Amino acid sequence: MKLLEDRIRQDSEVLPGDVLKINSFLNHQVDPELMMAVGKEFARLFDQSGVTKVLTCEASGIAPGVMAAYELHVPMVFARKKKPSTLNDAVYWADVYSYTKKTANQICVEQKFLHEDDNLLIIDDFLANGEAVKGMINIANQAKADVAGIGIVVAKTFQGGSSWIKEHGYRLESLANIASLANGEVQFADEK
Ligand code: 5GP
């Protein structure tokens, strides 16, 4: 998606450990117009997939997730990283190893929000090794829901997540594909 690639070129910083910082439009401050364009693109790509719900993860999946859900006219559910004290009902849990924090976490979704007849579009901000996506697929499986596909805003295709998703037969749509962050430079896959 050219708009997104242009914004990454202008407004990103490469941190040690192959981490791309995009705090000015997605991971801290959010650009709603860009997120709406992202949501529209996901909706266009998954328009014919019979999506009934978007599943994402707090916090940075929420902006692209809710815009995609708005455009697809379906609800969005975000997995929580801590079980809130107000949440007393049954929940699905999954283990997720955090790429940026290097810690093992758990995510949870209240069982009443996911059903056997759901066809989920899983959305996340970044794809690195695929741990967050695997956690959300695990939760979808526990709910016996189908997964229509995975929508990622920025995929680092040189890490393992993209191949894992495709090898496991899921449809993957990523709007910006980064082939390398070597030497502090962003190289997009379509530039190679
Ligand atoms: P994965 O679970 O695929 O290994 O990593 C994806 C998660 O880690 C994303 O939800 C995102 O929060 C975080 N993440 C991974 N790589 C990056 C990155 O380069 N930049 C930022 N900002 N977050 C990342």
C-alpha cells in the first residue's frame, strides 16, 4: 500500500533488534485518516470472505482493527493482555511471547464474544515471528471459529511469521512488506 510505505519512509526509525518504530502514526500517536485507509484496504481484500468479526490484540491492533471492522460492518473484539477485574465470565487464554518486550504474556478473550459460527479476520499492527497471530489463532480454535485470514499492517518478511502463516494454509494480507532493516535502513520487499 503506497500511502503506508510512503509514511514509513518519512516517519519511522529503525531501533536495535530489527524493531521499526512508528510511534507517530500507529503505535502511540495514531493518524486516523491513514488508519481509515488501512481499514478500507483490509475491507477491500476480505470483502468476499464472509467475515463476521475482526479479532485483534490490544493496544496497537485496535486502531487498524476497528477501522477494518467499521468498513466490513462487523464487530471488533480485541484480546486483552491482562484479565480485567470486571471480567468474571469464562475466557479463552493463549500464551504469547512478546517480540518487542522479550517476555512471555497471556492474552484473553471473553468466551461470549466468539462463536462456532464466526469467521474471523485476525488483524495486527506488526508481524515478526508470528507469536501474536499464533495466540489469536489458538483462541479462534478454542472457540471453534473459522479464520478467514490474517491482515497485517507491517510485515517484516525476513522474520518467521509470514512463512509460518502461509505454510499453515492461512491467507495472509500485509499492507507493507519489509524485507530488511539492516544498517538502519528500511527496505521494502517490492523494492528488492
Ligand atoms: P510477533 O508476535 O509476530 O513476533 O510480533 C508481533 C508483535 O510484536 C506485534 O503485535 C507488535 O506489537 C510487536 N512488534 C514486532 N515487531 C515490531 C516492530 O518492528 N515494531 C513495533 N513497533 N512493534 C513490533
